[in-house]
Amino acid sequence: MKTKSIFFAVILTFQLSACTLPAQTSGGLEKTENNTAKALSSDKATLPSTQTSSPTATAVPTQTSVPPTPTPVAFGPGLQDFPSGINPLTGSSVQNPELLKLPAVLISITNFPPSARPQSGLSYASWVYELYISEGMTRFLSVFYGDYPQLAKPSQPLPVSTVLAANVTATPAAVKVDAEIPSAMIGPIRSGRLPYAYIRDFYRSSCLVYAGATVQIRNKLKGCSLIFGSDEGNINSAMLDVTKLQTLAETNLVPNSPFNYTGNSFTEIAPTNGIPASQLDIFYSYLNQGQWLFDEATGKYLKFEDFADGSGKFRPMTDRLNGQQLAYSNVIVLYAEHTVLDPYIIDVSLGSGERGKAVIFRDGQKYNAVWTTMNGEYEKETGMRRPIRFEDEAGNPFPLKPGQSWVHLFTPYAYIEDKTAGVWLLRFVAPAGTK
């Protein structure tokens, strides 16, 4: 009888110890904005359930494993740093890597008169250079490389962004391509300008397309194709069939003369020293204003244009080819000396061996930078040119965001003003002697 009592006492003690065994708790996981998981301490301990049946071992909870943070993809600046299929002008993959073997095609696209809007093809350009041409007007030199524009389907309206510019006249809605305007064309194409010669030289073997030029600069431009209007009564009728782009590039390819469009770096991770810049107000003249608004959803700056009437009202700037709003990963202000040779002929110091200040906007942030066409190791070894390059203030390659880039060519007297938190005024100042 004594032995039996001892046995029941042992069993009772074992059950009581199981009921009072403290449970091991683990910290919860919370996702931060950069998707990095961090442990959070628990506010309360979790009470274990009481066992009333035969004793069993208490399970020890295991902490959820934290997935490793993916290594950010980075490309550039050297040729060896761009895998096959990655466009060295955008840091993005292309649909057909074979097209990267063809040189770039540069096309002069008008911004004035306002009847030329919306322009056709700009949303497909790897880089766009906007330069001052006199009388408050600007013009676009667009660089097509790697991916060519696709044919639009006018019968199917395409949406534009719902992000609104300040003083926008109406909420952007579905945009239908005008069936009366050739939807498979790039343009309207206008005359060449002197700075085109320097930009063309950034892209070795490239083909420069424009609609004529003045006698003073015609020989310097050396265009590969001149496009003239099909209607004498319509100044905006000079257009290029999108199917001709590849043919022009193939024709301009020089056998046994390789070209190299590397030199810049690209990474999704933005530098940490930026200043908030969610809105950029562009002012070239009273009748030539615009805006860039950063879109968190796409990580790009969306472009808005005015009505060229001084009203201060804006609307989404769209591409006639697809009805989509223009969106660029990098918006760059490049300061360079402008020399007026004639009221309508302006030279810009962008030749080889130049260097100057720049401001780069990416990921809703503003960064001070430097642009350069100085000879690097590649240029010294081969004697060949590469595109303009961008560096940080310490002389290291500046990491551009993968995607397309839009460059505003400003005079040294132009300025950027902090209007309010995250809003900046980019104010162009025309060079002396121009109209």
C-alpha cells in the first residue's frame, strides 16, 4: 500500500510540473519599407495550454527564419559590367539583344509650335536631350537604341497616369490616338541644331536624323537622313516611319569599327544623401513651362506640359504612338556654357574634354553631381568616344536608376530654387544675344 501511494505521488508531481512549465516565446517579424525584416520584442508572454491527459513533452516554438536580403542588381560602368541583353544606356533588359549590335539613331523632334503635340515616339527613347533654340522655345534630340517603337493600335484607348500635376486642368483619362494622324510615325521632325553634333559624337557610328539645317551648321551635323514634310501647308508633317529605324541603324553600322555605349552606372538602390524632390517645376519662358511629378507606384517622374498660353495650367505629356504619359527614371539638369553665334544659332560646350556641374533627380530625391566628357582609360587606350558620363562630387560613377533619362541643357546662369518641401523650381536663363 505504501508503494502504491508513492507511485501516485510521483505521477501527480509530474503533471503539476507540466502545467507550470513556462512557454518559450519568439519575437514577431515586421517588414520595413526596404523589405528588411527586423525582430520586435513581444509585449506579453504566451500562456501554454494545460495538459489534463497523460504527460507529453512541451514543443519548443522555433523562430521564423528571415529570408536573406537580395543583393541589389548593379550594372556598369565598364563594358564587362553589362551582361548580354542589358542596354548600357538604360541599365535595363531589351526584348531583342541582337539590336544592341546596331548603333543608335538620334532624331530631332519639335516642341513648337504647340500644334505638334503630342509628339510621337518619345516614350521609347533611351535618352532625350532638351535644348534651348531661341525665343523661349526648346527642342528634343531623342536617342533610340536597343528597343524600337512598336506600332500603336488607335482603336484601343490607353490609360495615362492618374497622378495630377499642380494646376492640371482635368483628371487624366483614357487617351485615344487620333486616327487621322499616322500612328506608326516618329516626330514631328524639325531642323538640326549645332549641339546635335556633340551629342551625336557621344554615340559612335550613330545616325542623326533631322529636317534640314542652316548653311552655317549643315556641314558640322553630317546627318545620315534628312526628313522633309509631306504637306507644304503643315509644318508638322515631317515624320519618320518607325519601321525605318532599324534600316537606318543597319546602314550606319561601320564594319570592323566597334562602338561602346558604356560609361555610366545603374542600380535600383538610390544613394543615401539625397534631398526630397517630388515635384519639379520647369520654367524656360512664359510660354514654355512644364512639370515633373514623382510617382511612387512606378518609381519614375511623370512629365506634364503647359498649353503654351501662360495660364500656368498643365496636362499629362503623352506619346502619340501609344497614348501613354511620358515617364522617366532619371531627370538630369546639365549646366554647360552656351555661346550665341547668331540670334538663332547657339553653341553648347559639350565637346570632348569638357566637365561641368549637374543635378540628378531619381527616386524622388535630388543629388548634386558632375558630368564629364574627359578621356577615361577606355578613350585613352582606343582613341574612341563614349557617351557623356555622370559622377558624384567625389569623382565616383553616379548610380543612375535603371530606365530612361531626360536631360535639360541649362546655361551656367540658370538655377534651381527650393520652393517648399520637396518642390523645386528649375529656372532656365537664356544666354545673352539670343532672341
